[in-house]
Amino acid sequence: MTIHRRKTDSPRGLLKTDAAEPSRYQHARYHPSPDLDPFVEHFWSVAWDLRGLSPERAETLPHPSVHLIFERPAGNRIAGVASGKFSRLLRGRGGVLAAKFRPGGFYAFAGVPISTLTGRNVPISTVFGADGRTLERSMAQATDDGSRISMIEDFLRQRRPTLDAQAKLAAEIVYAVAADREIVKVDHLVDRYRLNTRALQRLFAKYVGVSPKWVIQRYRLHEAAGQLAGPAVNQADLAHSLGYSDQAHFVRDFKALVGTSPAAYSRRARQHG
């Protein structure tokens, strides 16, 4: 069985919640095998045991990624890009193991525009047919992360995926947005990649599942949540650095997505950090 290295960098997009005692959770992320790295960003697992305790809420600002999810007891599924905040009330005992695909990476398996999956959870058999159901039965018998990841990787290899040039370009653009905080407008991508706006939109609809504007806003709000969870920041300066023309617009966007104002989120994060 392949030994998969754990990721050690800090995940982006996790929101600070009021609860979440760390000792009640086990969370890990694993690098994929090299041959699947062009398609899979990482595998992740989380397990919780809240038996006899109050339910606790987990919240994230999802990335522009498709996930192949195996969960007990809630069920298995393919999750398209979630357009809003992900919020889940955890109860009792459970666990998840999932493959997080790179932007553009799942198209090699789905063969349909990824925008058709956006905001949806569909049965694994919707994409993989009877083979997907066979995988689900095998996964139910496995007892550890390593075995489950190896099963998923073998299954994906059997599909003989290929990554076309447009899928690679889509991933390159998404990762550029994630890494470069100076990208705050779609025009910045148009200029950098010499694509007109309509071509860029078509590329993202086919391979990513959401618009370039969505990706830019999401990663800038990831930054905002991260900074607000740390030492006190000037919110007007923060809004300007993220490309907002005024603080009020930033506050509206943040509250619409996260569910609370930046000031309230910052206070809560520091209280429970």
C-alpha cells in the first residue's frame, strides 16, 4: 500500500466557530500519488466523536473544487463547487474521507461542464455508474485512511484520465488568483492571460464550475477571514487592499457570505482562537 505524505501547510477557508474543541476531532490532509497530482489537490479526512455532547457547527468558505466524498453516516456523494458558505451541524459520531480535485481536474472524469455540478450533491453513480457503486461497497469495508485513499486512487487510474491544455490553463489561472492578492478584478486576468472576458467565462464554466469573478471574490474573502481572525486590523485598509472601492461594499459581501459582519467575526475569532 502506498504511504501518502501528510500535508503540513495551514488550510485556507476554515471559519472560526464558537465551539469545536480540538480534542474531539481528528483531521488530516494527504498528498496524492505523483501520477494523480495533476487531477487531485489532496485527500482529506475528518472524524468526530460528540456522543453525549451538544452538536457543534463546522463552517468553511469552499474553494472552487469538486469533491468525491465518502461519509458515515450521512452517505457518499460527488459535491460540486458550493456557491455559498458550507455549514454543517455535527452530531454523535461520524467521519468523512474525500478527494478534493484541482480546478479543472474533475472534468477528465465527468466529461461534462463542471458548472452542471455547481451547488449540487449527486450520487457517485451519476458520474461513474455501476463502477461507482462497487467502489462505495469496497470503501465501506476499509478501516483506515491509507487503505481508502489507495482504493480511490486505483479507481481513478482505471478511468485513464487525461488533462487537456485548457484544463491546465484553468487551474493555472485559479491558482494565480489564490496566490496573488493584487488580482482583484477580472480585467487583471484578461490582461495577464490575453483572453477576452467571454472566453475566460466559458473556460471557467467548463472546467472550474464558477465564474472568474466568483473565484477572485472567494480568495480575497479567504484573506479577509484570515486577517480578521488575527491581530486587530483596520477594516477600511483591508477592504481597499482586497480591491473594494469602499468599506461598506466589503462589509456587505462579507456578511452575505459569512453570515456576520467583519467586526463581529473578528471579535468571535479572537474570543475562541
